[in-house]
Amino acid sequence: GQQLNQSPQSMFIQEGEDVSMNCTSSSIFNTWLWYKQDPGEGPVLLIALYKAGELTSNGRLTAQFGITRKDSFLNISASIPSDVGIYFCAGQSRPNTDKLIFGTGTRLQVFP
Amino acid sequence: EAQVTQNPRYLITVTGKKLTVTCSQNMNHEYMSWYRQDPGLGLRQIYYSMNVEVTDKGDVPEGYKVSRKEKRNFPLILESPSPNQTSLYFCASSLIGGRARYEQYFGPGTRLTVT
């Protein structure tokens, strides 16, 4: 099945640093979502994007729906230890379907 | 509290021994889905259901069965588990109207090991 490419695969940063990650697809997507998975838990929705160019924030998190509709970006500002986890992008490419395609994830480690 | 629950959370079994992983949601969601998560592969959809008695295959349905007899429950059945089904399994649910249909709520996961 189709998958989304996420980069980087993993990041090791110091507390207080800003973080950027992205997700790309070979096909156009109509919806982009970003999820976070804490260790031992299921993914939790962070941000949903529905229009090309849309920029949405959720606290220290900001995500953008790429203009080409083939990519999306997530930024975390002033990282803190509880930002640790795996961040997944997900998208919906086919109209009139509820099927989501998930990225391979970016594992974030934050050191104090 | 609105939630998706899965049981068991951890399971070690042997090849060929039938098992069922239960999933239940209390949000009156129409849409429910099962995913498996493997290292480097992200989340891959196994089966999904748009409503009671309506189920369909996802990307990796081989070796799995599901049923949707009640709106709140969506069990995942492995009739004859094999070692390649060792994985972390997630159940998810959502509404199906408007944008809410893309905002899926996930359960805590079931870690299955088949020896």
C-alpha cells in the first residue's frame, strides 16, 4: 500500500531547541494530520489541516499544508522533555474515502 | 471519559492458536479500524468498518478477520496466528460526517508476540 515518507527518521535535541520535520508524498493529498505517540500509548491527534497553504498552531506546535499538496511540515518550538515520542503524519488522498495513509514516523528524543 | 479500549494489552501465544483482540469505544463512532505498527513501516491498516455489519479490507488483511455486530465493538480475530503477525496493534475510531471522519481516536495498543 501507499506510504508517506517522513524525515528525519529520528532526532536527538537539547531542551529548548526548535524542531522541524516533514512528510512527503508522490501523490496529492486532500487532508494532512499530525499525530504524536507517547511511549506505550496510542497516537493522539495534534493538528489537522484541510486546505493547501493552511498554517495551524496548537500551543508550541505549528503545522503547514504544503502548497503543492504533496507535503506537510510540523514545527515544535522551545522543546521540552515531554515532547519525547514518535510523530506521525497521516493523509487522505482519495475523495469520498475515510482511509488514512500514515507516515513511517519521526522519533524525537529531548535531552535536558 | 471518551476513549477506545483494547484487551489484552499484551499477549504471547503460539503459532496456530486462535486469538481475539477486543476493541470498544464509547463515543458512538460509526467508523472503526485496526492497524498494525511495525518498526520502519509506520501504521498499516488491516480492516475497517463504516458501521454495523459493514467491514472492508485495508492494506494488510491477510491472516485477519473482523466483525462488527455492535456499533461500539470491533474485535480482531487471528484464526491461526503466525510469527509474522508479531506486532503492535491499534484500534481506532471516528465519526464519519464532515471533517471529523479524519480525526481518529486510537486505543492504547496491544502488543502481540507469536512464537
